[in-house]
Amino acid sequence: MTYIADSDAVPGGGSPAAGIAVSDAMVSDYIALLKPRVMSLVVFTALVGMVMAPTHIHAALAVIALAMIAIGAGASGALNMWFESDIDALMTRTRGRPLPRGAITHDEALTFGIMLSAGSVLVLGLVANWLAAALLAFTIFFYAVVYTQWLKRTTPLNIVIGGAAGAMPPVVAWAAMTGDLSLPPVILFLIIFLWTPPHFWALALYKSDDYARAGVPMLPVVAGSDETRRQIIVYSAFYLPATLLPVTCGFAGLLYGGIAMLLALCFGVGAWRVYRLRQGGKAEQAARQLFALSILHLFLLFVLLLVEHISGVSPLMAPLAGWMAG
């Protein structure tokens, strides 16, 4: 970090002691503020929501709309890092982020996040519609303010409630394409929403010391690892049946349904191993494996939906509905 003295900015100005802190930030540091790994999954789920939508806007506008959803997600990440730099500095997995390292100042991160937030919402409203823009604005606010500044520091339910922000991208994307909402994006929202607790609690199990040191009331810190394992089983019991709702609700076919059942079995086995293995290195390994498996699981579900809709595979319930109508 360097200091620009007032005398450098204004001729005849003050001394270096009264200078303004300016970071020597690199482009890579600003990219890191966007949480690109998280953003990639956000963009993909949004893309699936777009492809599944029954109406279409011009391809160029759809690309811009998807980019704005990605930028809005990145803005949320930047605002999250701005507010959580004190926590990030205490945790081994986050201490290398730009703010704890001093690569970017708090003012720069805040300005960057606000500008991206406002710009993404405005452009999405102009190229798509204002319903999608309003939903994107709500998502950014919910993640950056409700989750980051309130829930995360006050309740072990932070992930349960805060998961709503991460589940919104396909809803925003659907609204951008259609200008309204219907059952499919709500189901996609529900799948991601129910996926979030077992996903993050698996991480929290083997990073509980980090969270305890930072004073974050994650479930393993507040209620213990045994209760966390029980809750992973409980939420998995809701999440896995929800992954079959696209079939039962008529917008996914046999390809999705068959593979989703196999994936649900794999996820269930992983969750059960976390529940049963409670001591030593095997317990940590099981939690790590479930965390990694959960990312792959959600990704593959959305890949299946994307493949079916691009290839034109008929939803499972469509032939039945046509037979009943005839």
C-alpha cells in the first residue's frame, strides 16, 4: 500500500501524514474480489434457467443479461469481502484474499462493489426487463447486507436462510427471458436452496476451528459436530427428493430422472458416511469428500437439464399429459 500526499493531489497541499491510502492493486486482485469460482457456478445455473425459459430475447441481449447476472454475483462477493475482511484475516482458507493481504483498500473494495451492483442492475433492466433487474437487486442486497452483515455473525442458521441468495440466479435468468415467473424457476430455486446447508456444513465440519477463531457461529461451533452431522442427514433427506421435482413437475425427462436418482444415491451415501464417521482422519476425509461431491452433484443436475433442453428431449410428463388430454 502506498500513500498519496495531499500536496500531490492539490498544489500547495498538506503533508504526507495527511495522505490518502491507495493500494497497489493488480487486475488479478480485483478479479479475486468477484469470487470467480463461486461466480462460475452462479453463471452456469443462470444459463440453465435461460435455456429452459419458454420464450426468448435476442441472443445478444441474452448474453448481456447473463453477463449482468454474473457481474451482480461478483459485486455481491466484493461487498462480502469488504465487510468480512476482519474475519477473513483470521481464517486460513481466506487470509490470502486481497483485503487481508493489503492488496486492495476497504474504500476501493466498497466502491468497486457498489459500482458493479448499480451497473449490473441498471443494464439488466434496460436490456431485459425491470422484474429481472429488481430480482437481481434483491439478490445482491440479501447476500451483501442480510446474510453478510447480519445472519453470518449472529445465527447458526446463517447458511440456511442465506442460501436464498445463492439460489436466485436461475430465477433472475428466467425472469430476464420471459418477464415473469412460473413453477420451473421456483423448483430450481428450491433445489439450490436445499443443497446449500449440507454443502456448507460439510465444509464447516473440517474448518470448524477456523470459524471458531473468527467468531462465526457456524453450526459445528455452536451446536457441535454431532448435531451438524444430524442436520446434514435431515437436509439431505429434503434435498434429494427435491432433485426429482423437475420430473414430477413435467419439465425434465427420463434421462434426467434416471441419472438424478443415481446421483441422489451417491450423495446419500456420502452424507451417511459423514454421519457415521465421527473420529479421526476418516471423519475429516468424509466431510471433505461430501463437500466436493456436493459441488459435482449440483453441477451434474444442471448439466442434465441443459442437455435435455438443448437436445429437445421430451419431458417425462409431456407424453402422459398428451395421452390424458386425448
